[in-house]
Amino acid sequence: MKILIIEDEARIAKRIERMTRGFFNKDVQIFLSDSVENGLNTINQNEIDLLLLDLNLNGEDGFDVLQTVVSKSFQTIIISAYTDKAITAFNYGVLDFVPKPFDENRLAQAFTRYTTPERKASSEIQFLAVKKAKTIKLITITDIKYIKGAGIYTELHLHDGRIELHDKSLESLEKLLPITFERIHKSYILCWNEAEKLVVEAGGRYQMLLKNGEILPVGRSKYKEIKYKLI
């Protein structure tokens, strides 16, 4: 597991590193960067799994990092005293915002969200970012009908018929998406507003009919939960 800490104060960076190793209780490869440039260079040279990012880096804005890497496959946890920027950070799809000063318990809460399938109980995220050539394109959450798993990537199926490829996996997105999205199958997350009715096929197969006429598979383990929600 590879973790990048971008923090300009060496004392705090070492403290975060110590707490991180203590939580995961296993060998993790941790990179330390003290600036936007160094952090981006590390990201470009390594396949990291988790980013721990400060927002004030010797006067540089940590959002410069966040805006650049928001479409990447890894998760991001902000550790910052700038709590007024929390909502903006969540809009970019960060996993958690740990305010400074922080203790080991609060940081552990953020790490627990990373290691478990627990999802956000909020709708603060407003868009997902996808890479288009060398630019970043923002997809508004309300434009998404459903999301389909495609290996380590996902397909964002939009209302206008377009399909955009996203670098995060279904499991990663499930932790970020608002409660209006429901995991209905191992390969599908559906915007619940698009659900029309549950269809039971011969042989015990289940499907979801969408309001636009599309049909998506429903997992056996999800059937009872989804049936209850549609009542």
C-alpha cells in the first residue's frame, strides 16, 4: 500500500506518518512531500493508494493538487486547519476532511472510512472528474443515470446518452456518492430517481426497469432490500 502525505510542516508530517503506520499495522510505503510541485511529481511517478493533503503549503494552495488529481483512482483525505474549505473539498469528492488540530482517534476515523465499505451519509459531492486528453472535465452528479463497473475503471452513463470513463472503481465511488445512489448489483450503482420498477424474470433473475426503458441487472443479495425500498 502506498500513501502520500503532502504537508509542509515537518513535525506534523512525521506525526501523521507515525499515526498512519500505527493504524494500518503493516508495512506501508509512505512518501512525504512539502510542496505542490513535489507532491505532483510523486503522484506522477508512483501509483499511490491514498493521499493525505494539507491545503496550506508554504503559502501554496493545496487545492492546486486536488484539482489536478481529482480524477485519479486513489482516495484523498484532507488534513487542514482551513475548515471553511471543507464543503468545497467534499465537492471535489474527497473521502474525509480532518480539521487541525487533530488527534489519533480522529485520523483513525478517516482511515476507517477508507478501509471499510461504509458510505457517506451526505450529498455534499457535486461532481466527478474525468480525464479528457490532457484536461480535466467535471461531470455533475445530477447528470448521472447509473454507473457501471468496468474492471478497475467505471463508466458514467449520463442522461444525454454519453458515457464517460472514470478512474475510480465502483467500490471507491460507492463511498463518495450521495444516498440518492444505490448499489443494485456487483457491477452497477443506480441513481435511485431513475428506478421505475423491479422485474422478476423466470429462473429467479431480477432486473430493474428504468424510467427511460433501460434494464439493469439486480443482484440476488440486493433483491429484498431494493424491493422494500420500492414499496
